[in-house]
Amino acid sequence: MQKSDWYLEWEIHKNRPGLLGDIASILGMLSINIITINGVDVWRRGMLLQTDDEKKIELLGNILRKVENITITALRPPTMMDTLAVRHGRYIERDMKDKKTFRFTRDEIGLLVDFMAEVFKHEGHQLVGVRGMPRVGKTESMVAASVSANKRWIFISSTLLRQTVRNQLANDEMVSDNVYFIDGIVSTMRSTEKHHALMREVLRFPATKVIEHPDIFIRETEFSLDDFDYIIELRNHPEEEITYEAVNDTFSDFNLS
């Protein structure tokens, strides 16, 4: 019988000695394999499980709901967010109102790279926006995520090393398995008509596109936030405000990403 993966999460009300051992014993008696375990919050623990019988998962849930000192908060097939939470020991911060917006700080670069890598592995059209102040690590994280996802990255526009503004691509660069990077400021405020034509061709192409400074891109084009599948925010610290006050026609203070 084919094995299936499951995510188990519980909240601890009283962390008594032997609690984790008791849960592991129950899993052992049901012949459910533990793939990974980690804390996903101060009082929450998460497990990735594997079994060849879904009825065992139903039985597991019934048993654990009777265990004192814990409350089962999730028992489901794992989502991408579940897998990353267990892998890194924390949940990704997500905007409560805009569910497509995810927030990271520089000390969470590893989690950010893993998150983007999982996103990049999806096939077909995707539009990802990345917000952040200059030199916070946006482009470097995008490149690292492409490497992790085993994807080739193509700069349509960028300021990573020097200003890049492409007007055409080679035939072998238009491949749906590639990831395309667009700097929303460079492409809309410092480019040519030929570049605009290429950019629009790429945006129609069934592949993953990542746009840095999506708010400027939206301001200068007909696109809206509704067109984006993910918005990623990267800050130096949680209280940092991402602003574009320095962005003007001279592009002076945003020459580096």
C-alpha cells in the first residue's frame, strides 16, 4: 500500500516530563513513522508522519484528543508551510488580512531561501513580488533560492552587480523551467521601449517571475496586487518600515538592491 505523509501539531498546556515519549509510544503502537519533529512555537510542537493506512491517522487523532495537557491543533496532509515550520522550528509570519504576504527578517534568510525555493519548484505562471530596502539581501536570496530549487535564473533587469537592462533573450533562455528576475524600478523608470516589450513577453510566459519593488512596478504599469501570487517582505529588523520616498526620476538612492 502506498505511504502518505501527515502533519501533526499540538499545543502544550503543561510540559510534564515524558509527554513527548508518551506520544511517540502511541505512534509506535500504531506503526506510524516519525519523519521529523520540532518546536514550531514556544508551546507548540510539530511532527511530520508517514503511514500506509489513513485509518491509523483517524485513530491517532481520537487517542491524542484524550491526552491531558495538550490540544491537537492540526492533523492533516502537510502543506508547504507545515514542512518549513518543522524544518526550521518556526512558522513563517503571514499577514492576517492579505494571506499572500509573507514577512521575513535578515536573521531568517535561511527560512526565506527555503520558502522561495519551494515556490520556485511550482510549474507554470507565477508572479512573486519582493519588497525590501536597499542592501537587505533581496536579490541574493532570490539567487540562492533558484540554486536550491535547481532552477536557472535569468535577469531581465537588476542592479545586483551593475545595472542590467535586457532588450532580448536567446532562444535557450526562454524556457518555462527558468526563473525570471525583474527589478520593478529599473524596468519601469530606467529602460527603453525594447526592454518594455521584452518584459511584457516574459510576463506572459508560463514560468515563475520575481519582481523586486512590486509597489513601484504596480504604480508605473497596469498591474495590480491581485496579479501577484506571493508578496515577500524582507527587513533588517521587524520594526523597519519599507518606504519608497527616495525613489524619484533620478533613481538616486535605489541603485543597489
